[in-house]
Amino acid sequence: MHQLWNAMDRRLLIKLGTTGLAALSLPGAARAMAAQGFTHGVASGEPGPDSVLLWTRYAAPSDTRLTVELSDTPDFSRVSAGGTATAEGERDHTAKIVVSGLVSDSWYYYRFVSPDGTKSPTGRTRTLPQGAAAAFRLALFSCSNLPFGWFNAYGHAAARQDIDLVVHVGDYLYEYQAGNYPSARQALPGRMIQPSHEIVALADYRLRYAAYRSDPDLQRLHQLFPVIAQWDDHEFTNDTWKGGAENHNEGEGRWADRMAAAERAYREWMPVSDDRWRQYQVGELATIFLPETRISGRDKPFDLGDILRDKGDVAATLRRFAETDYRDPARQLLGREQEQWLFGGIAASASAGTRWQICAQQVVMGALFTPPESRNWFGANQPDYVRRRVEVSQLAAKAGLPLNMDSWDGYPAARARLLAAVQQADANLVTLSGDSHNAWAFDLSHDDRPVGVEVGGHSVTSPGFEAYTPGISDDVRTTALRAVSPQLKWANTQDRGYATIALTPERMAATWHNIASIRTRNLTLSGSHSMSVAHGRRRYTAAP
């Protein structure tokens, strides 16, 4: 939703510290691997207490049956589980298998073997704990636009040894043609996308996934950790909703066809099940819910330009809108069926005594408003349409309207229903989000009572506030945003990176890791920030 702010053969930069990890070589000699059929490494996902889904891609003239092996040692001296999976041409030569009968809370090594004996890179994955769990750490990612720069956030996380599960909440790739977001001037030389035109058809989406999954840092992340993932809008096209998208027009064909093609390619290339929304049980410690906020139930986002078209009194029109249509209780973000699943799941999790209810979803849930100072952030020599947009945003803020209508802020009744359900369940909610490209920490409330907290993750490469307000410091921006957004407790509007969420029975600690640069390939951090919440408190406190 960027309009809100309108190789492979290199070895790992950081030496891995354990024998098991060191034994997992990168897909080094990637060209040779491609020639042998395994073109894009391996991946895993959908972990359970006794099962996990494994993925690879094997290119061949015909369908190929692959042998799958799992072992608790990297040399596969003892194969403890496995099976067969077929790389089908009909599925772009990808193969998946769910392996069951595994031991809970355990790490495994896995590989695929072709009929001629060629072996895929060795992957590493794990099962989820059952019963009591002392600690569990998530890594949160979103918004990785390949031409903007290197995926150093992925590389940094892949070099760590303390992550249990990766959560990707969307914008895994972007749909635009080469030279459009980023522009040719902004694009980093060598970070090429295919196809060069905007992706619309199934073949386009498949080729774009192939381009992104050729990135060595993304391959390494998938190789070393199980990933649970959900699309946001750019896996389809910008500002997607159930009936269309901002970046789709009639000349590009039927929306239903494009949506189906995008969903099919996603399921082919990602280590995910075919269920649109899912949940994962981390023993007695946490239930992780993975809802879908784009194509199942989302009503069309409000567009202030449409609302104000041919209206004389802009301020009066916005006030009327804020008091009427904006608060329409019938508007949906999840859809009724998904709401029932999520509300019921949260209630069941809390009732069972699970300590944390984690909602890993796509768009910012906390309330965020436009500060009056922002009228001066964009410079004096802006085109008329930019000045007009700034003026409208200022008037919208005075009418009580939020900064971004594409987030939960644009669906206040749907958000209120969710938070009321969390409150009624006496749950300990931690919501994870991406989409905005910036890092946020929100205290969430309903009826003036605390409900939980939000960890808003910054982007891997996509630009945030800093790209559109040059010359304005992060401190100036975040101070102004916090002054008009009472739920906002902290923000970073200048850095790219990722977040980790460390769970124990008594505390959730979030840390935002800032990558020093995306314009060169290195794993250096420029800093980090941590905040935490005690179980039962449902409000942030600064971490020591």
C-alpha cells in the first residue's frame, strides 16, 4: 500500500557458530544447482507439534517424484521421517509435502532427493512445543521490494541462532513494472525483477516469485527457519479489496481472474497450506492467529478524493462523512465468517489458559492521525496536487478522521468488534502488523480500557515517511505523530529492518532491529529499540 507515502553464489557473511548450522551450506554454486534441477532452494512452514510442511522447486521436462528425508542430524546418518513429493509442471515445478509423526519442540534437518540422486540444499526446521514452554521467539517481516535494495534484514535474521519461527505478514513481493516504485533513478543497479512489466497473468506472478526467491538472503532465511506467511495487497496489486484494487483497471482483464492467478502462484511458491486463515498453538505459551485481511471480506477502502468530488464545502463534507458512512457498522475488513473464526479462537485460547493471543495480521491496528505540523514537512515547491492532498489531510484530521483509510483505521466498526471480543475473552492480545513501512508500538484500547499491544514492523526495503519528508528528522515526525495519536507509544519513521517478539509466560518483549543500509549488501545494524508488556497488564513499558 505504498500510496500511503504516495549473487546467489556468495557465502554467508557471518560465520555460523554451531556445527549443525555450519553444515547447511548456502545454495552455493547456484548455477550448478539450477542445472541439476533444484532451482530455488528449500523452505518449510505450517509447523505443528508433530508435523511440518516442506517445499522445494525442481525444474524438469516432466513431473518428477522426489524423495524427502528428515533427520535429527545434519549428516542424515539416521533418517527419522520422510516420504515422497512430486514436482508438477502444472504447479510451476514446485513440490510440497506435510511430514507427520515428528517429536514436538524439536529441530530437524531435511532435504529432497531427485531420481538421479541429486540432493537439494539441506534445510532446517522445527516443530512447535506441547504443554509448558519457557520461551519462544518470533521474527516479524513485511514489505520487501527487491529493486529498492538488498534484503539485509533477512540476512541478519538468518545469521541468528535464537529465532524459533519467522512470521511474514505480507508484501513479500511487489507487482509493479520496472521503473515504477522504485523509479529507474531510485532502483539499485543489479537488483533486477522479472518480468519487466507489471504482473497480471499467472505466468507473470510465477516469474516474479522466481526472481524474488533467487535472492540469497531470502533463500537462506527459508532454508534455516519455518516460515508462516500471509499475503497483503502487493502479492495481488496495490490496495486490494475483495472486489478490486486501486492498481487494477479494466484493460488488465477481469479482477477475479487476476486475483485467482495471484493466489495460485502464492500457494505454489510459498510453504503454506491452502487455508486462507490459520492458527498455530505454541504449547501453553501462545496461540498465533494468521487472519487474511484483503480478499475474503474487505469492503472497498474509503477514498477521500471520491468523497470530496464535486463538493463545495470540504470541511463540512468531511465532518458529515466522519459522523455517518465512516462509522457504518456493516463495513467489514475480515468478513463475517472469518470474524467468527477469529473471535471464537481467541476466546477458546484464553479460556484454555494459553498465556498470549498473537494476531499476526497485515495492516496497522492502532489509531494514527495526521499532525498539524505535517503541512510543513513536504517542502514549499510541491506540485498543486501534493499541496491539495496535504490540505485535505489536515481538514480530515480536524474532522477526527485518521491518516490511513487502508488500515484498520478505515474500518473502525470492524476494529471495535475485534477489540470488544478480545476484551470479553479476557485475552492477552499482541497484534503484529506490517504494510506501513515504519515501526510502531501501540497500546490498544476499547471503551477506555486496555486490550493489548501492537508490534508494527518496519519494512525490509520499502521506503517509509523519511522518503517523502526529506529534511525532517525522525524525532520531529515521531514527536508530532505521538502528540495527536494517544495510542502511539513509540515509532521509528526512518529505518528499514525487522522485529523480534520474545515470549515467556510472564512477559512479551518486542525489539525492532534497524538495518544500517539497504544500498550495500551487509548485515550491520544501526541500532535497536525494545519495549515489553507484562502478562495481564496489556500496556507497554519500556524494556530495561
